[in-house]
Amino acid sequence: MLVTRETDYAVRCMLYLARDENQVSSVDEVARRMRIPRSFLAKIIQRLVRVGVVESIRGRNGGFRIAKKPSDISLLDITEAIQGPAYINFCAVNSRKCRICSTCLVHPIWIELQKALDGTLRAQTIDRLAVGN
């Protein structure tokens, strides 16, 4: 699995928003503080809004804030919101798409790695990551 720059920016954005769950922040503020290109961040935030981890606040003092408790948002949630399902090999998530997985000697390893990846990303929540900041 390759973590894209976009996903990295999304994680950094979520860490910034998690600092104060009630604080409304502008795209400009988050971009400046987290050193993320503004135009790139605006697109990322819209995806995070669509999956319900960021809330958009309209109006003169509008902006964005975290929509869930940081403990309820995992790296897996963010990764999947930005780049889709995180998988080691396509057969590890859908064996029906592989004609040889039943006889493949490597298939059990892909399954084991997939479980480890999912478990690690699911266990790393924004609140746990924010403690290190």
C-alpha cells in the first residue's frame, strides 16, 4: 500500500482540527499552519466532509471543524476517504477476482498482511496520534 501525499495532508488536517474540537478553522489557516497547499487542502477537506469526519460551517465566521470525537476517527477512515480501500493485493480483499488464490502459495501471506494493515490503521486514532504533538 502506498500512502499518497493527499492522504498525508488529510491526516495532518485532521490532527490540526482535533486540537480543539469546537474550534472552527478556515482552509487558509489549516493550510498555513500545517504547510499544505491551499488549493489541494480545499479538495481534501471536501472529501472529509463527504464521509462525515469534518463538518462545514457556513457564514461569516464559517470554516471547518472536526465532526466526530478524535477517538472515533482512525487512520483507516481517513485513508479510505481519500484513496479508497487500502489493500496489499487485490486478492486479499476479494478472492473472487483471482483465479488462482485457492492454489496460490503466497495468498495466505497477503491475507495475513492485509489483516495486520487493517488492524494497525484502525487502531491508530486521531486522539492517540494527537498525544504525540
